[in-house]
Amino acid sequence: MPNHSELLKINSPARRTNKLFTAWNITPANLKSARSEAELGRPLYYYQILDDIKTLDGHLAGELQTRKDAILGLPFTITGEQTAQVDFIKAALKMVDYYTLVEMILDSVYHGFRILDLDEWKMINGKIMPTHIDMFENSLFRSATVDEAKTAMSIKDILMYQYETGKYIPLKEYAENRLIVADFNITSYKQLPVNFTRLGLGAACAFFSIIKHYNVQDWSSFNELMAQPARIGTYNSAASEDEIDELTEAVQGWGTDMAAVISENCKIDLQEAQKSGSISTYDTLITQSNKMQSIIIVGQTGTSDLKDAHSYAAVRVLNGVRFEKMLSDGRFAMQVINEQFIQRLLKLNFAQPDPTVGLEIRFPDWTDLESEIRILREAYEMGCPIPVSHLQKRFKIPAAKDGEEVLRKTEGKLTGLF
């Protein structure tokens, strides 16, 4: 077994870099500049924008959480032949919190990758076990150059992390058993520096968030201007210069109190604004941007857009997420946890780790039984013999016991019990 003393030491905390901006002052120029830097392997401001923009865009944050919740809401179990090792893994997942671990791993869908740090370990009943998990800040990474990484087989080989001293250290030099690398991309890292804008869904989502952010600002300005009627002051030829100045101040200063004192030689007219037709422009742009983000993240734009039951079945939506995306995310989370958490802990604590021990997320059986039974009926009518046992097993129909009442076919229809 390896020496556990290395795992029981806490490395120096990472340096936190001062932010260039906050969520509310991100501009298209900021995003363009940050993307250009990230394309050259320096994603400091790019990942700051991706993190901050989720606080700015409620729809984006909600759809990302919906995709995570589709996995977090599924039942799971730990399987394996060795009961003692299964129980140990159950205790370890409870210690770090299974749901926190899965949520951190699935954060890589948006960012492209996440590096997790099992930063606290304890000896419990003679077994070493992680007791806390944390995430590296993506903004503190940069890509290694060709000279710094002669060969790059995985994203861990090309990442350089900035510590509190300001020095960048290759991630591959970090204590290996403490790292969990969640790389959501099928990307070649042979070309260095790596282009971080090609990792994850964040690049596409940020574009639409910026559109909505500026659109809402314009909409607010429009509403502020058009919610009040236009105020037009008029004066007759008998009005003096003082009366004209008085009228000007009254029109400009007439706010929500709607009160002013002017000369009888002057008057103020209220002109109702024609608001119809203009407001829908802002609403339409936000709606379309939201739909594009929904398609990018969850694969569809909501069940309210589905016209009938057949289209609902066709896209196979579960909890607001396309079924194939849920399968992909779930299998990805299982692979990361099984290979980099469960089997690693077993090798650290057992002389003969059980390779059968692993996490199993139970996906729903999403089968269009109506279409399947139609196919079976046509196959039967064409002369294909179909065992009754197959139908009972496939459609979960128990075999009838002796003397038990059953449904029978009468004149082509199931008419009742006999």
C-alpha cells in the first residue's frame, strides 16, 4: 500500500486573483477580449465571466441546474462482490456527500472541465478516507506550452495552476491520489496551448447572456422613457422670459408627483406615447435567446412547446432534459467516480481491491411500449412465433396462477374478466 502521509498533508491554498469586473459591468468588449486570451491558453478573465454571468442570467443558471437535477434525482446504489469493500465505499461517499461530488463533476458540462481536490483526509477505523472535497478555480489555470508539456495525453498534462505565490505549477505534479479530473470533452490536446473556448457549453451560453443583459438594459430605458407621457409646454406671445424659464423648469422637473406651478400665460400638454409594436421587440429577443440557451443545455425548449403527446414521446424528455443528455451525463459521472474515486480508495485501503465494486445510477426504462407491441403484433400476424414468456417478461406481466381470473379476447376485444 502507498504511504498515506502525503495525503494527510494539506497543500498551500491557491492564490485568488483580483477580479477585473463584476457581473453587472461585463461588456461585449470584455467577453471578446477574454475569449481571445482563452484561445491562446490564458483563460483568467474568460472563466471569471462564465462564473459571474450565471449570477446575471437567471435562465442560464436555472437550465444548468435542471440538467444537474436530472441526474441528482435518480436513485443509485453501490454494487460489488465484497461486502466489506461495498460498505466502505458507501461510508466514503456519505463522508464527502455523494450529491456534492456529482454536482461538482457535472459542473464540467458548462466549464468544459473541473478539477476536484480531496483536500482533507482522516484515518477512520484503520482506513484512510477523504472527509472534504473542493474545486480548483478554472480561472487560475493556464495552458502549458509545447516546451512545458512535451506530451499531452489528458487535460491534466496541459494545465498549469497558479498558487498564492503567483507561480504556475504543472497540475501533474500535484498529489495524484487527491485529484479527480472531470474532463467533459472529447478533445485532442496535441496542439498547445489549448483553446479553452472549445471546452464546454459556456462559450455559446455567454453570448446569449450578453445579448439579454444589454437587451434588458435597453428595455428598462425604453420603459423609463415611455411609461410617462410626453410633457410639452406651450406659452403665448404675452409670456415673459421669466415665465418661459419657469415653464421650462416645470416640464423638466415634472416627475411622479405630477405637480407644478406655472403662469396662466403658459400651459403643459400630456402626449400619450404609442407603445404598441415596440415592446414586443425586446420580449422576442429575450425569448429567442432563452430558447437557444435551453437547446444548448437541456436539448429542448420546454414541454410547453411540444404540440402533442406523440412529439413529447419523440423527444423523450425527462424532468425537462432530453433523455440522451441525461444518459450521457449519468454515465460520465459514473465513469469519473468509479475510476477516480471508488477504485482509488479501494487500492489505498485493501490489499486485494474488488474490481466489481462501483457506482450504479439507475436510469428509468424509457421504452415506447405502445410502438413495441404494435411491432410484435405485426410480426405475429406475419407468422413469426412469439413465446408468451417473452411478452410476460418484456411487459412485466406476471404469469397467471392456477384458477386465477384473467382477461380474455372476445370478438377481437378485451371485454372483461371471466
